[in-house]
Amino acid sequence: MLVRPSMILLRPFAIAALVILATCEEDRLRKLEGQMIEMKAFQSYVMAFTVPGVTGLHGPIVTRAAEVDKADCSDVLKLGLSRGSGVYKITPWNTHKEVEVYCDMDTEGGGWTVFQRRYDGSVAFNRSFVDYERGFGSLDGEFWTGLGLLYTLTSRANMTLRIDMSLPDGTTGFDEYSGFYISPPDRYNFNVDRRMNSERMTNSYLLSDNSSRWDINHQPFSTYDRDVDNWFGNNCALRHGGGWWFNECMTNNLNGPYNSDVQDRET
Ligand SMILES: [Ca+2]
């Protein structure tokens, strides 16, 4: 269930931490200077996914019935029903229950189902597990699509995940990963295969820097009231804010305090 803006606790700008670089050699840092947007306060961040053709199926292979015609935003686009970026009604392939989602019909050809969007800090992201499971915010503004729906939508096929970020000066960057899906409740693990495409991000993977103790790939979703992270004896969500696929803890937390330039890597 989405919460209307009037019910949302407004929060002021920025408090702590968001992003940090993984270790880079000095020459590499110099080489990438001017291209990176990490370690700065983001103005906006958007997380979205789409279907990468017909490859990469995992789990049950679904023969999509004619009546299940709009299982996500990629279908809306393919069926010629796009009227630009905005809110659309879709029918997930396995629940057959109509829901509203925000479709990005502009980025890279469109067809992206947006599941996280932040750009002004008007919506609090430091929330309970129940909130993260159900979703919160407004599709017309900042929001998080519930983990339940995210699991459903990404269980149809492995998706392409895209993260778009921008800085206050207008600099933009993005990351794309293949093989994205969310595991079933109630762990909702984050899963990607590999980074496919990137612009103005560093060689330290934004979401998956592979095999470090901060890598979030395959980690379950933790909140302050549901600690399933790998920081034994402590709670990453309590320390850093927001719900996330914390490991021990993370290099990036896109659900953390909004627009902050404080480094986040801890423990
Ligand atoms: Ca812990």
C-alpha cells in the first residue's frame, strides 16, 4: 500500500552517509578524475528494472497468457500503450491483481519499472521492515515500491537493473546490471549477475563489488527492526539508516539519509 504524501513524515536535508569508493590505486583515481560521482551528495537517485529480451529466465518459465498483457512497464511499452513517463496500471504475471507503478518511458528507450526514486528528501526512508515490504511514499513523488511487489515483478524473468544518479551540479551517471531479481519473502535477497554498462561510476561497483564483506549481492533485506545483516552484535540499519541489503555493512546505501557527503563504509 502506498502512503499518500500528507501522511508522510517530512524530514530535513541530509544527515549522514551515502557512498564511498572501494580501494583504487592512485593512478587509477587520477585517470578517473572528473568522471566519478561517488563520494558526493546525490541530488537524485532512481532504481528501475526492465526485461532484457527473452533470455535469462530463472525459476518457472512462464508462458504468458494473453490476458496477462501488462506484467510490467516493458509490456506497456511493447504494446504501444506508452503515453510518456508516469503512473500506469499493470497486472503482475502471477498475482493477476492490478497495481499501479511508475514507468520511466524516457531513459534508454523506456520500459523501465521504477521501484525507488528520491530527489528532494521529502519522504522518510528510515522505516520499519513492514513499511519496506509494503512500500511507501507517492508514485508522483519519492517512493519505494514494496519488496513484496518487487519480488513478484522480478520473478517473471531475470531483469536488467539500472541505477541513475545525479549531483546538485547536474552531473549524471548510471549503472546497469544483468540478472536482477529479488528472492522470495521474507528475506528478499538482492541478486544480480554482473555489471553490464556504466557511466561516471567508478570501478568500484555501485551495488556489487564482488566478494567483499560489503558486497550486497545475495544479501537479505535488513531494517532497524529486522536485523539479518552480517554485522554480528550490531545493526547496520540502526547505524546507517534506511532499509537495505546490508552485508557488513555496505559500500552504498541508496535508502540511507538523503543527500549527504559523509562516507558510509563502517565496520
Ligand atoms: Ca547484525
